Amino acid sequence: MASDIVTFGAAGFPGVNRTLESVQACTGMTSHYQLSSNDAHGPELEFYAQIMRQRKPLLILFGGWCSLYAAMIARLRNNDFRFGVWWLSTAGQTDMSADVERFTEAIEHPRVRYFGCAQKSLAKSLAVRAEGVAYLPVPMDPAEFNPRPNRLRGPTVLSLFCSPHEYRRKNIMNTLLAVANLDDEYLLFLNGLSRATPYRRLLRSLKVRYLDWGWMSDGAYRRALNQVDIGLQLSFTESFNQVSAEHMARSIPVLASSLVPAMAAVRKEDRHRLIVDSPEDSNAIRDRLQWLIRHPEARLRMGRRASAQLRDLSVKNADIARRVLRAWIQR
């Protein structure tokens, strides 16, 4: 039942919350709560702690780790709850995002009984040293699979969407250099990047033509996605990459690095067009992007193929997630 497992995501983790919402939709085994306050001593935590005391779920699963989660565990110390953490970063991403301390706190917490990893190799490495570790991949909400509506003519719309705490691993400078050197008409959609002074100056210096929507609500984000022709996700490290998946679910092709696991949905015959093996090579990024801009029919076909493949991959991931969650609550 959905009440058997409750998931929590902190307000500062938008990707985590989107993933936990997808798990709820895909498995039917979880109920998700998104925390809105970052105050570990505030009334919101006590409110949710009281709900947990009333509901008595078999498992409380936290997305990532932060002081809010430790505070909630402390509030529920007199209750017989089982707690788990779903670590949605790779080992390299944990390093690059300066999250090693959070990771260590999570795996060392005496009340955390289960530890899920979105990266299979990380789960395998940890399982050698600890019990309750499992590979827990990311599924996609089936409702996301809707082809993007046909768009009116105009410049090719590119997107570079990410949250501010991800900037250092998103390979933004190489991506902007590639876009700035395009010979074709384009418009780059952003979701807040230009509000960071260093990147605003870089955008201006490179004369990149962009439209920054700022941080968007879910509805506004989906409307923006429906105007995009090509997504850009040339990341240095990812555990999945929801943004790439949300593009491909709409049959929008994504140009990405080989380090984006969601791009496993790209068929073999399309990988040489959509995958950049050397994300530090801005010229290689530009060349592939220019080809995609100049071949709209081909990129549409690639987008449709990736969407179908992603749907199959998501079904498999959802099956694995159900098995892991079921094993945790039946122990």
C-alpha cells in the first residue's frame, strides 16, 4: 500500500523531489512529502513528525541527506521506525558537489537501516562493507511521455536547464562556447543561469542569444519544454539526469556527454549524433549541435526513438525499485 513507505525531500533538492514523485507514480508503493522549510527547529518538522506517528509507515525514505532529516529522526527517536536514504548522486558527483560529508553522515547514522544508490557501481562497492545497501535506479513518471506539440517556425530553440547548486558539474562554459560559435539562428532557453553574475557576464561577452525564464513552477517548466527543439546536457557527472529524460519523454532529442546515464535510452545508431565523448571539446559539441540544427527531420526521428527506448528503460527501473522497496519493508 502507498502508506507503507513515506518519502521526504528537502526544498533545496528539486531533482530529488521530482525523482521521489516519479517513484510514487511508477510503483504505487510510496507517498511523497516535499519539505518547504529549511529550519531544522521549525514547526514544519514537528508537523510531519506528528503525521508519521499517526500513520506509522513501515519505512521512511529520505532523498539525499541534510540536517533536516537528522532532525526528523531525532524527533521520532522514541518510535519504532525504520529509516532509509536514497543517494541520488554518483561517487564523482558527490566529490564535485562537495557532498562527501553529507554522504558520510548518512551512511554512519545509527538509525539509517537501508541505503539505496542510483549508481550501480556505488551500490556494489558499499554492499561489501554494509548491509541494507541496494541499487535503486530512477524510473520516469508515465505521465511525462507526451510528444512535444508541433512548433511554429522560428529559430531553433535550445535549452540548458539545471539548478544553481549543479552549475559546477554541468559543463556550462564549454556548452556556451559551443553555442556562441554556431553559424545558425538559435535561441537558448535558460532557467536562472543569467542571474548568477559570472555567467551573466560570460553570456554577454560571448554574445549568446538567450531567454532566461528564471526558476519555473512545474507547469511553467513543462510549457517551456514544449517549445524546445534540442536539449543540452553535457555534464561531467550524473547519476541519471531527469532533465534529459524529461526532454526525451517528449521526443525532444538531447545532446549530452557520455556521462549522462539517462542517455542509455538513445539507440546505438543515434549515439554518434547525440553523445559527445569529449565534453571538454567545445568544438565537438558545436559540430554535433550544428548538424542537429540543420537536420530537423532526422533529429525528430531520433527524439521519437529515444522516447520509446526510455519508456522501456523506465519500466525496467520501476520493476527494480518495487523489488527493492518490497524487500526492505518485508525484512
